[in-house]
Amino acid sequence: MITKFDSLYAGHVDMDNVGYAGTAVNDRWFNNEHLATVFSKSENICKTMDRLGYDTFWMAEHHFQPEGYECIPNVIMLAVHLAHITERIRIGCGFNIVPMWHPLRMAEDFATADILTNGRVTFGVGRGYHTREVETFGSPLLDQPANRELFEEQVEIIFKALTEESFSYHGKHYTIPPDVPYRGYDLKEISCVPRPTHPWECWQPIQSASERALNFMAKMGIKGVAGGGSAEGGAMHSVVLAWQEIQRQHGRELELGEDLAFGYHFYLCKDQEEGIKTAGKFYEENLKMFGPLRLVRALTDQQIEDMADPKKASAAGLPTIDGAIKSGGVLCGTPEQVIEHLKAIEAKYPGLNRVMVSQPVGTPESVILEQMEWFAEAVMPEFETQAELAPAD
């Protein structure tokens, strides 16, 4: 049963001339003053969601993007600030890109945030998808097996640091602690000080849904986000079935959809045809940005090349919002149409209790605020959310 509605904001600043025929991604370049508006935009969205009864405001960690698409470099730091200017909403790390951190530093920072916000920050981890980011920080991304190997070792260290009073770890990439003398004894274990003082959980995006990835998540007790953001929207039934089976192999019997969140881009309108005209531009801008990063399975190499040229894009046979609506990845229509779709999802996946409804990168702040308000007033009351919205202890 759907009881929680969240939203993901990847950190894009307001921009004009969006869509396939608009400004090419690599031609966008904003000055520092405009890039810094990501923080006031985050504040305004988060405050609005807090007032309207949403459960979690998720943000994404990214770096080095003067193009203006993902401009929040430290979601843990921003989460602490947002928790202090809101009353009850949770702040989600969607997601901390682990290969760009030392795992002990990430554990310490999250523990600090947990304590300073009275347990209102939700932890999240990801492997990354921008070579400019991950490789610049000295970690592999082009070498995907090496990236995953590093990520898994780092996450194991983070979990040890957050859950064990003291620990040691000896792996391929890390030896913690180092074998050194310290104040008259040989160092054998180390402690994260302090550790979280509230119950916490960890979330991770499901992108490839490989057996290895799902096995690792099940082993670590990590929950999964399917669709939305950089991924194709909605939930692929095969992924939900695979998730359930992997959990069963690890000794957990879950209902379909349990311990998952489904992510959707959405746009409410009085008339679907008119809404498509407006939302289509934002859908296209989102695809323009993420497509070349090989995050959209349906795109061919030629389409990705043509997408970078506004003159070629219109004749390249690129995906349209109409197709995304038909496949269930984008919710665009009247509130009644969106409610009908979500009710069908709820019936199909009885274990699902969390849905992320967001706007694509390129959507102006004014539209985001308007849409979040309308969704809360017209859609959320049709679902049993109220019992789940008590402030964190």
C-alpha cells in the first residue's frame, strides 16, 4: 500500500530554451552566481514539501557541472541545513557517490548529520555515472568492474563503521586500521566516533539490476530505488520479480514491491494533450542530459550523436514523452488519470509503500513548486499517507 510520497531534486538551476531543439547540453555555461541558486531552489522546494506532507526530499551528489544540471556537491551538508529550516520532512541522500569519498569520512559525516538532525537524514549510496566526476577524484568509472569492486569494499567499510563499536578491515583497496604503533600499543581496531544515535536505513538506485548488484544489496540490507532521476521511470516488472527472488535467497520473504521505491517524473494538467506540449520540453531536456551517459537503454549510438545537435535532433527519431507516458514511466495527465495509474501500481505491487514523484532536469522552480502543491492537494489524499507522517523522534 502506498503510504509515502517523496520527490527527488537532482540540483538543476533554472534554464531556458530547453528540449531537443533547444540549447545543446555542452553549450550551456552558467556563471557562479546563477549556479549558486541551487541552494535557494533546494530550500524552497524542501520547505514546500514539508508544509504539504511529503515524506522525504531526496537530493543527488554531483560535481563540476557549469552546465547547471546537477549542482549539489555535498548532500549531507545541505541536508543538515535543510533539516534546520523545516519541521518534519526527512532529507534523503539520493545518492552519495561512494567512489569519490573515503569510506570512513562518509561514515563520520553521515553519523554527524544523523545526530544534528535528530535522525531526519536518510542514507543513500551510488557508484556514479559521470567520468568527469569519478575519474577526477581518482577512482575508476570507465573500468566498470573495478568501479563496482571498489564500491562494494567501501560500502562494507561504511556499514562496519556505522554499526560496530570497533572494527578492522583488510581488503584489496583498504587496510583499516593501518598496522602502526599508537600511544604505547599496536593499533588493531578503530572506532567511528560518534556513530548514529537513531535507527537508519540505506538506499541505492537500481540501474542495471544485475544479479551481482542485487545480491550485494540483499547481503547488506540496502533498499532499492527503481526508476526516476537518471533512470528510466517507473518499475520494470522483471526487476521487481528479480528483487523478490534475490531477497528470498537471502532468507527474506517480501511482498512484491517491498523495500523498493518507484520513481516517476510527473506533470499534472487539466488536459493531457496540452500538458504534453509543456512537459515534453522538460522530458526532452532530461533525456538530452542523461542519454549520452548511457543511462537510457533504448538509445542507439547514432541517436546519442544526433541528440547533441539541435538541428539534427528533431529528425533523429528520439524518444518522446508520449511513449514514456504509454509505457508508464512518466505520469502526465489530470489528477484523476495519475491517481488511476498509481492505484493500479498499488494493486499490482502490494508491498510497495513509497513512491517518488519528481520533475525532470530543466524544469523551472516555479513549475516544480506549482506541481508539488497540486499533487499534494489532488492526488495524495487518495492514499493513506497521514498515519505515516509523524515527525522523526
